[in-house]
Amino acid sequence: MATYVILYKYTEQGIKNIKDAPKRVEAAKKAAAQAGITIKETLWLQGEYDFLAITEAPDEYAATAFGINVLKQGNLHSHTMRAFTLAEITKILEHVA
């Protein structure tokens, strides 16, 4: 499973409906599970981004499709980053000259 860190910013619509944010996260967790994705953690933030999610997906296609489905709702903008475990980065570094 590939790990992703996704940084989110609320849109104007998302801010207007901010009290529904916990319900939206719970709905996203259920939808993610149906797509074979695990939302491991969600954290709300102070600063440039409003919250983040740490997810695991079977591949980039599933991760990207799920991300698009989340964004289609109009509450968020996102910045997604692939994250690597120690074991994964060690394997990657074996190919570095």
C-alpha cells in the first residue's frame, strides 16, 4: 500500500459549512474504505492549511480517483504528497549512485 499525506484548505463553501466537517470526514472514511483506501489519520491545523489526512491506497489510480471525488464536493482544495516509509526509502536509495 502506498502512503499519501494530503494537505487541505477549505473553500468558501467549506468554511460556510464548517460545522459539518466532522460528518464529512466520517463519510469520507466510509467512502475510502469502499474504494480500498484507509484514512489512517485526520488532523486539523493552524497555519497555511486547515487540515491533513494520512491515507494508504493500493495504487496511485485509486488514490487519485478518490481525491477527485472528494474535491468534486466543492468544500476543499488539496495538495497531495506521496510519503515513504523507512523501508521504502531504503529500497529507493539502493538505486542511487
